[in-house]
Amino acid sequence: MNAVEATAAYELWLRTQLGVVLDDDLALKHERMAESASRFLRGTYYLWLSRVQRKTPPELLQAPELLTVGDLHVENFGCWRDIEGRLAWGVNDLDELATLPYTYDLLRLCASALIAVHEQRLPLHEHEVCAVVLDGYRHSFEHGGEPFVAAERHAWLAALETAAASGAAAYWAQLNALPELAAPLPAEAQTLLRAHAPGGDWQPALHRRTAGMGSLGHRRAVAVGAWQGGLAARELKELAPPASNIVLGRDESPARPQAGPSWAPDPFVAVAGAWQCRRLAPDCVRLDLVDYAHGADRHLLRAMGFETANVHQRSSPDAVARVRAHAAQLTAERLQAAVEPLVAAVEHDWHDWAATLQGHG
Amino acid sequence: MADPVSWLMIKTGWKVLASDGSEVGEVDEVAGDDNADIFDGLSIATSAFGKPRYVPAEQVTQITDGIVHLSLSPEQAAQLGEFLEPATTAAIEPDSKGGFGASVGAELREIEGKVLAPVQTHEHSMNIVRRIGFFFRRLR
């Protein structure tokens, strides 16, 4: 197998699942995948699943299952406002939610962190990555999970809030400058947008938005318009079933987990049929590693491990209990030993991909 | 040994085994006349990027629940001819064109073309999905 064949197969499947596939965006995705191993990892979740199946020791591959993020990586975290209006931080994109062994999320999060270390974008030692993630993960389970919200604790979130406020004018200017949406939204998406508009009198303009990595090629639109003294925006995106369905032969349309003690979700995220609607704003964005304050990298990675367990604890109590017991026996050394071959495979595949693209450029 | 079942029970996705017990593909379609109980043969998917192969009924030695056994060796199975489907008037056209190959080159367009071809000319979308799934499962 190589990345080219796997990508061709995945994209053929995608064409059978989506109403429309945007080829210009897919072409852009292929180019971005060649830019770095991190981007390659983000763009090839289907290939990752295949690699995990072939390279992971049975003790991790056959670990207890629960609702996992799936496409988890160090840049799939972001911030939003929770129902109390507090700035919340956590997993940003749940498009690939699926019931899988919990270890899948840990392997992918650690692999993405190791690749970021190799790319000198995360100033940690390789040998500490898995230990830090696992420590955060287990700590969340030990305390029953707890969301990250900016209130009396988590002062580091305040820096994100300040950054969002200072970049607000540029953010809205960028959204307003997006090209006009050429094709009308399907009725299903229009209904969803109306249901989640800030008010009935909101008259937004519809724009085309090219964003993300793994979901490039999906239809995506942004509605932007003035409402009660300022701009408001909603993003609409067409979702496909999780890639684990085709790669692992599963048949699942997992429901989005509900709010609870371990999760303070964005109340403006809604899914209807194949479309997802979410609020967009300077304080409601996915974050790259460069967006965080320097010097707190270990703390950040530990928080990512903790937050991963927060999402996992939205599964059934039985599933959570099985995972808690299994994770308590998992050592950082065993996790690291499983992650390293996967990272090597990703970096090898990325080199091949970049060479292929260059050869045909 | 599992109990034999009728050819009428065969479903897409059942494993197809060569005479040595190795898996050579999955059932893609069953050709025959249900009303007259005439079993013509099977279309089997051997890879995501190849067209389905035809196995005549004479080469099927046993059918058990979920498994079709052939009298052919793996080498003989690899030489099976292409399954020629009856043409239909329905066509499933992708809403967008170009796809993967558009950005990576003609060599790669060929990969996609091998799989896309039957989609564009036959009502066969489920089989394409099955073949893609089979491709990924074979990777393990």
C-alpha cells in the first residue's frame, strides 16, 4: 500500500458519501499534505487507521472501546464560548467520532506531538511526550473529568482570550472578504442555518470558505452579517460518515456526545442530517500550536491528554470503567514503543507523497 | 465443517476461498436465475483497483454460510477473466470531476480511472463502496 492508492480509494469512497466533492479544495489538500509531516497526518486519517491496524501491538489494538475523537492531533484543539459565556478550550473537530479502542486517540495524539517535536514546533524531548499525555489522560479519569473553562482557574486561557480580542478586527475583515458562495445551499443546510441564526431578522451574506485539512473537499459555507450592533457568523459544513466505516468495515453514525460534567460544549454547534452548523468568531476557532503562549508546552500537552479523557468519559459508565482500568495498567514506555513505528510510517509516507507530487508538478 | 447452503443464499461480501483455503476475494454479485434456480456464477472483487472477476458456477465446490469455496488454486483464481456486467440505463455521475488525479498527475488518474469506470457506466455504487472497503481490509 502507498499513500497515493489509499488516498485515491478514500476519495472515491468520499464521492459516494457526499452530495458534492469540491475538486479544487481536494487539489489544495493534496498540496498541503506535501508541506509537512504534520499536515500529511492531518489530511490522511484513513491511512493512519490502516497503519494502526497493521503496526500496533494487540494489547493496544484490542483495548476497550468507547466513543473516540478519531482524527485527534495536537492541532485539533480550539476554543469557544460555553453556555455560560465562558471561554472554553478542548477538542475542536468531532467529524470523525467513532466507537474505537480508546488507545486509538492516545496513539494519534502522541504521534502528532512527536511529529511536532521533530518539526521543532513543540519544544519537548521525544521521550517525555507519551508520559505527559498519559499522565494528563489518567488524571482526568481519576477526577471524573472536568472541562477547561476560563473562570477562577486556568489562567492560561486568558491569554487566548486576549489574543482573540486583539485580532478581532482582522478576523472579521477576513471573513467578510471571502468569495461569494457560487451555488445555493441545499434546503437542509438552509433550514439548519435559519434554526441557528442569532435572530430572525438576521440577513447574512453567504461566502465560500476553504478551511481545515482533513475535510477539504467537503462543501463549506460561511454566513456573515450584521446583527444587533456587530457582525455574527455561522459556518455550515457537509459531513461524511467517519472514515473508520470504510477502513475498518464498520457501520456507524455516532451521535455527538452530550454536555455533562466532563464537557462544556459549544451550544451553537448543531447537526441536522449531513450538515453541521457552528458559530464562528475570533474566540471560536481551532488553534495551531503557534497560537499558544510559549513556555507552557508540557502543560499544554498534558491538558490535551486530560481533555481527550474528558471526551472519552461521555461514553456509557460501563465503557468508561473498562477504559479506566485498562489505562491504569498502560505504561508510557509501552505507549511510546507503539507510537514510534507509526510516526516513522507517517514520515516515510509523507516523503513519498511529497516526492510524488513534485514529480508530477 | 459448516453446513452447505444454497447458492440463493450467497450475499455480497461473502469470502471466496481458493482450493488451498486462502482468501482470493469477496463476492461482488451473484449471476443466475432465481426463478429457475439456475446458478451461472459469481462476480468476485479481488482488489479495489481491479475490475470484478467472473467465476463460473462449475468452479464453485462448496457454499457454506459466509464462505464460497472454489476448485481453483490462488494462481488460477488470479487468472480469472473480467466480469462483464449487463449494461443498465442508470448512470451515477460524480458531481465533480478531476478528483485525485487532477492534482497529482496522469499516472495517478489511471488508478482512479480503474475504479471509477464502472461507476460512470453502471448502476453499481454499492459495489464500488464494497471494493474500496475490501481494498482497505486487505491492507491490514
